[in-house]
Amino acid sequence: MQVYPNRFHEQLSQGLQSCYLLFGDEPQQKFSMMNAVREQARKQGFEERTVLVADKDFSWSQLLEATQAMSLFSSMILIELELPTGKPGTEGSKMLQSVAEGLSSDILLLVHGPKIGKDVQKAKWFKALDAIGVHSICYALEGRQLHSWIQQTLQQFNVKADAVTVALIADFCEGNMLAAHQEIEKLALVYAGQTVTREQVEQIIVDQSRFTVFQLIDVMLSGEQQRCVKMLYRLESEGIEPNIVIWALIREFQLLWKLKTLQEQNQPVSWQRFGIWRNRQGCYENALARLSKPVLAQIREQLKDADVAFKQNQVVRPYVKLCHLCMLFMGVPLTLPLGASVA
């Protein structure tokens, strides 16, 4: 059974399930859910905890032994199994299916790992464990969802804030919910029981927003110019190699060119065939509506020149060039017609 992170604590309060599958690259939500399971397990008598990591040196017999071992101190055990790659492999898959079939009521299994795809969620081992438990996928929140989470977290710490102040916190910590949680904790130490203002927040929190190249691509395709520039600035400050970004831009151009060709030929687009899931289709639809074939051709030439320059280390300020390229994808012309003036 799938439960979204914002509903997880509510579902957990209704009683423990036999197994919990918690995956995703957003640490704050995952840590919060894992700690909630541990706390609820302690309340229900699961006093012993066994931690296993399925790395390259791991033997799956350890999991079998853990589920069958009788403890001298407690008859109820919480077993935490980390899958560093999100996949257990062939042997692990068989073992997890077997464990799912014979999991006793005095064993609580918590399986966690990084971001996983639909292929993992459709695997036999995942379905077998999900049938007797709960799974939740953590992902970084954005926009209204992030604002709502910040507002809820502020309430948990007995701090009030208006929409403008919440937006400021989101702007400072976007892409880094762990930092946002830490900053809210700092605010609570000073302003618990009070309503914080924008000025008070600016004095206490620091800019800890973190982004990935993949997030940058989605924002660029959606045409969000200010956010795109901010993300590029943060990627540069974090030391992300410019060649990684230019590679991502070339890949997106190639994909957009294929999609535009199908669109012009009035052929239906099979999004999944191109690895585009439903939550990202809107980004590509926006980009395709904005970019004509001639404009895409111009972008192709710009990317070719930039790729050569980057590989030969001829670009003095690479992130400025990357910003120009992103703006082209967002439909912003970088050259003005003769006689035009800049406002």
C-alpha cells in the first residue's frame, strides 16, 4: 500500500504494519519517517533493533538468520535493511520474497534506500513486501507543496509565519529540506510561540538551497527564468563541473528535436518510450509549444560551438555561457534586432 510522505505519520498512528519500504533521495522526509517507525515500534514492544546493509560484502543468509533468531532480551525485533542501490539482486529478491511469506508478528521489517524507478516497484520482491506493509517514496518538494510543508513544520515547532515569510524560507532552502528543517528549529529556539517576520527570518537563516542538474533541466523546460538563474548560481557555488551541465543540455536538445519532429508529422508521442513519466510531461509540452523547429536548429548550433569551447577550456566564465544557453531553451533571444534598446 502506498502512502505519501505527508500522510505517513497519520497512517502510522493507526497501527504498525509488518513491513515498511521507504525510498527516495530526499533525506529529511525519509529520516523523519524512519524515526517515526522506530519510535512507534518501541512503544509497541519492539525493544531490539538489528541493522543490516546489503552492500557487496553482504550475505543474504544474515537476513534469514535475523528473522529466525530468538533474542535473549526481547521477543520482538525491528530489522532495518538498507539497499544502497535500491535493488537487492537476484539472490536478495528471492530471499525477500521468502521472508515476506513467513514474516512473524514479532518481526518488524524496515527496508530503505535511494530513489527507485517503476521497474523496482513492479519487482516481485517489492510487491510481496508491499502486500503486507506500506511503501512511501520521498522526493524533494517544490512550489506550493514546499510552502505547505514549511507551514506545517513551523506549526509543529509552535512558530507562526505569514505567506511572505514562508516563501522567503522556501527561497533560502529550496532543494534542501534538511536545511529547511534545521533553520526552522533555530527559529523555534528564539521565537517559539510567536509570529516571525520576514526581517527576523533574514537575520537568522542563511541561504542553503541546493539543486541538481536534473532539477535545473525541468525548471528550464518549464520556462521559469528566475529560478533557472538561481539554480545555475547554486550549482556553480557547489562546484558542479560545467561539462556535466552542457552534456545535460545537449541530451535535452536531442530529445526535444525528436519530439518536435513527431509533433510536426502529427504522430502520437509515446512519452514513456522516451523515458518521460507523467509528472514531467508538462515540462516538455511547455517547451515544445515555445520552441519552433528553426529555433531548435539555432540552439543546436549554439550547443555545438559551446561544447567545443568547453572541451578546449576556452570559456572564461562557463556558467555565464550556460545561462545564455538555458535562456535560449526558454525562448529568450540573446541578440537584439537593429535599433532596439534594452529597457
